[in-house]
Amino acid sequence: MPVAFQPFEDGQRVLTVGFPAPEIHGLNMDPQGNFVAGQFFLKSHANEGIVAAHYDLGPLPIYELNVTWHNGESGGPIVALGDSPAAFSLMQQYRNVQTPLGVMPGPRRGVALSAVRADLAGLGVSGAST
């Protein structure tokens, strides 16, 4: 998957991909409560949405998205869709919003890959050193 470091504008169509916490079946523990064996069912989730806002939060370029993801998917890629799909951000967290019904999870946030561009270049990611 190509990576992109340029900023993406509000309204950009995106896709998130993640692997939430796995379902655990047939869990076996020893008498001390230590894990012995189990079957894990890890399934992926993909969700489509748009960039709702983008801004700099200190040194980090942040995206807010109108797409949801499940707990455990944080850290997965956010991919810009279109003629040249490219990963440009990582799923991070959601922003709480105060409502008449209490605090609710609000927009999901991602941190742009440009924040770790030097680290990616050190790993040999193509295009990260330009």
C-alpha cells in the first residue's frame, strides 16, 4: 500500500481497517489462573467515511473523521480513497462530546503519517525520505 504525507482536505473519502479485540473460545487456565490454551477468532473490520476536519494539534497533524471503528482497532491504517489510494494516517482515539444524555464518543481521530515520516524512512518505507 502506498503511503502519503501531504495533507488531505475535508470531505476526502477514507477507509479504515482494523482488528478489534478477538473473540476467545475454549479458554484453558491452570489452577493458578495462568493462560494455558485457547482459540482466538480475529476478524477484520473495514469502515468507510470522510475526513471531517484536519488541523495541527501542537506538533501533530490530526484528522477528525466521521467514520467509526471498534475498540481495539486503534493503530490501524486510514486510507484515502480515489484514483490513487494511499495510507496517510493511523487510527488513534475518539473525542468525547457532551450531550444532554451525557458524554458520548464523538469524532474519531487519526494522526497523520507525516508525524512519523523520519521513523518510516529509517525503516526503508518507499517515498518517506523525499
